[in-house]
Amino acid sequence: MKKFILFLGIIILLPILFALFFKRIPPSQLGVKQSMWFGGIIEDDFPTGFHLGISGYHKWYLMPAKTHFIHFSRSHSTQRRNSETDSWNSPLEIRTRDNNVVTIDVSISYRIQKGKAYNIVKAGLQASYRDRVKSKALGVLRSQLPQLSSEDLQSTSMRLLRVEQTLPALNEALGEFYCEADHILIRRISFPLDYENKLQEKQYLRQKANLDGALTLQAEEEKTVNMIDKQIGAAEKNLTMVWEKKIQTKKSEYQVIIAQIAADADVYSATTRAEGDKERVVSEANGKLAVEKAEALRNELRTKALNTEGGDILLGLLAAENLQMPKVTLNSDDPAVPTILNLDELTKMLIGVVKQ
């Protein structure tokens, strides 16, 4: 039970002790600590988090760590809700170098210098440094911007150059209150109505001149494009003719080669055919000669064979085979008719051949 009571007491006392001995610095804030009895302002800026600070002995001041804005503008539609870092004021009216009155909307972004918030508290400016900074910025702008002429204000590059030259002078002035500017933005420029009308007319003429110049450049570019197009077309035609010529040349060369090959083939065919015909004729003649020689040899051999006794017998047999006498009457009383016993006479009478 005692342990529980002790534990409960610790739980209850711990937040109280933590609150008594520590200070919480919220986000986007810087803490400045002051010793109430000895030492005064401690020369250090405390960032977001918990820091040792004994209640009753230390006093804390909270300073904004985020970017501050000073607006010199007639438009409040974009005004931020956090008035701690935003200051909205009437637009600036300055007289230009060429003695024209112009109304300018300007915005300045600045912040407390790093590690210098304690100096603001030490100087007692924590409640008034924003007004002091605004006053200094207004003075610097009124001294720097009138160095521009009306023509310069219409030129973006000249405005940016003047802003770039004004920023160091502004930071030098704001350094007195331990602040530094990040940017100067000229948001809007307006001249008196008559001058604005003249400017608009001048801008219209300038824009018209620019348009005319652009149209002239367009016409020149179109002319250049047309010329290039024609050059490309001519080059294309030239290349087409060159390649057609090359193709025709190659085609003619190959046609000549093909014709030569065809002619050689015809010559070879004719020569081969002639040689074949020649060989055929010679072969036919040789064959015919051989046949005729064989026929002559056959006749010679046949003649020789027939001139022999066997040949006579063969001839006799052939003659007998070929003899077609349907009827032969021999008159034995006729002395011209040979007797059957006289074969020679009988043969002579019948076939007209007498053996020698």
C-alpha cells in the first residue's frame, strides 16, 4: 500500500516538477532566457524543444523564428492570418528620376538573424522591432526606388537590378535591429491615369511593332523554308536522275552481258549442234559404208560360196524350191526333148542353166 501511494505521488509530482524546472519552446519559435536574480539575459537562442528553466528564477521570452513579411500594397485579399509576422501597409508613392509619380506595391521578406534573438530582447525591442524594421525598410525603399526612371520601371531587368542593389543597403539598415532581409519583390506598378493611357498606347504600338517584326521574320523564315524546300526538291530530282542514270547504265551493262551470254550460248549451241550433225553424218556415212562393205563382202562370199559344188547344189535346191511348174509334158518322140536320164539337158531346158 505504501509503495502504491509512493508511486502515485511520483506520478502526480513528476509533471509538476517537470513544469517547474523545464520550459517547452513551441515549433517556429525561439526562446530567450533571462535570469531574474543574477546574470540578466542569457546570450543564447533556444530552439524548439524542452530546456532547463526554473520557474521563479528564469523568465522566458518567445520570438518568432519563421520569415516575416512587410507588404506595401493596396490589396489585402492575400493577407495572412498570422499578424505576428505579417505587416500590411499602404502602397508606396514615389517620384521617379524623370519626375513622374508612380505607385508601387512591394513585399519584403526578412527574418531575425541567426543566434541574435536574445539581442532584441536585451535591447527591449521584442514588442517594437517589427515597426522599427518597417520604418527602416520604408526609408531605404524611398531612397533607392526613386533612382529608377519611368522607362526603367517598365523594364524587368532594370527592376531586378535595382532590387539586387537595394538588398545590401536594406540589410545594412536592418542590422541595427538584428534582422536580415531575404528578398524584395516589386509586385505591381501603376502610373497616373493619363500616363497609364499613354503607356498603354505606347505598349500597343510597341507590341504592334513587335508583331510586325515577328510577321516580317515569319515571312523571311517562310521564304527561307520555301527556298530550302525547293533546294531539297531540286537535290532530290538531281539525285533521282543520277541514280536513274546509274541504274540505266548498270542495266545496259547487264543487258550487254546477257546479250553476250545469249550470243555465246547460241554460238555454242550452233557449234555443238553442227559438230553433232557432222559426227552424225560421218557416223551415218561410216555406218552406210560399213553396211555396204558388209553387203559387198556378203555378196562376194555368197558368190564364192555359190561357185563351189555346194553352191551349185544350193542353187539347184533353191531353184527347185522356187520352180513352179503346174504341168510339164515331155514328148519322148520329139528328138529335141532330152531324156529323163540326161539331167544336164533336162536342166537346161527347164531353167536354162548348164553346168560347166
